[in-house]
Amino acid sequence: SQQGEEDPQALSIQEGENATMNCSYKTSINNLQWYRQNSGRGLVHLILIRSNEREKHSGRLRVTLDTSKKSSSLLITASRAADTASYFCATDPNTGNQFYFGTGTSLTVIP
Amino acid sequence: EAQVTQNPRYLITVTGKKLTVTCSQNMNHEYMSWYRQDPGLGLRQIYYSMNVEVTDKGDVPEGYKVSRKEKRNFPLILESPSPNQTSLYFCASSRIQGGSYEQYFGPGTRLTVT
């Protein structure tokens, strides 16, 4: 399987702290995306980073990509209780049009 | 409102009884896809479609069929459901723009096969 893996599987922090989660993948990619899922609901797209980019920001989100290590990180700054959700990375290998999602990081932000 | 809709949202059925889960998007997206989500396994792609009449297998296509006769619709068909197809299913759609696919997801269909 080419599925990615997120690390850690679960993360619990206090409101106001920063949350960092990591994603590793196995093959060369076109893009890497991060999605959020609130319990049992559909995923919501957060941010996309292309393979030729190293860092991208969107509001309180910062994503980095290291293609040499086949890894990415998502940083959520100044977390809020509403950030409580599962976060998934998704890759589309440059060999086709399939998508591979990671196993997810469950983030709990304690008010 | 731009959205992806799925029906039904919840379904309990018995082994071997054919079923169809519908998916429709109103954003004129070319790319549509089906995923299943199982605990500890994340989302796995079942089938995807780049446009009308063009479908391809994803990572876990066994036991599923799809069709794309219209751009907005992408139904998932289980000809003979089995208990190992009990799962949470998501449909998603995306524009194909510059090689990037920011997917919009439906609300999910929770299927139980007894």
C-alpha cells in the first residue's frame, strides 16, 4: 500500500498551545494536502502544498514539505477548542490520478 | 450552495442484497471519487472518475462497481454486499486544475451489512 502515515495517532493539548502533526508517505508526489474531519463527518480541505514548495501558510496553519524525506508537517498555532478533529494528509502520486490518505491524527484541544 | 450529496446517509442491509449509494455534485467538477473509511485504516480509495464515461480502480475496488453517465452523478453499486463491506463511505469531487485536486466531500453513508 502507498498509504501515508500520520504521527502522532492522537494528540491532546491545552487551548492556546500549538499543535504539530506529521505525515510520511512512500512515493514521489505531485501535491500533498491536509484535510480535517469532525467526528464522523465529511472531510474538509485545509491546504495544498505542491511538490516544488517547501512551506505554505494559511491563517493559523503552516505546512512544510520535505520531498527528500517524503514527509510533511502541519502546525496549528494558538489552538482553539473548535480545532478538535481528526487531521489527514493526502497525496496524489505523480504516476497517476489516485489519492492516498494517511491514517489520521486525532487532535483534542482542551478549553 | 456548492455541495456533494449522498443518499442514503444510513443503510442497514443483508448479505447479498444489491444496493446503490448515490452521489451528486453541483460544482461541475470533472473528478469524482469514492472512499471507504475504517477504524485504524484511514480513507481508502475505491474508484475514481476523471470525467464522463471514464472510471478507474482505486486501492480497494473489489466488490464494488461505479458508473459515470452524467458529469454530476457517480453512483456506487454493491452487487452482492458482504459483512466486510460494512464501513463509512464518502463521495468526493474536485476540479482538475493544473494537476491539483482539492476535493469536496459528501457527508458520508454509514453502511452495515449483516
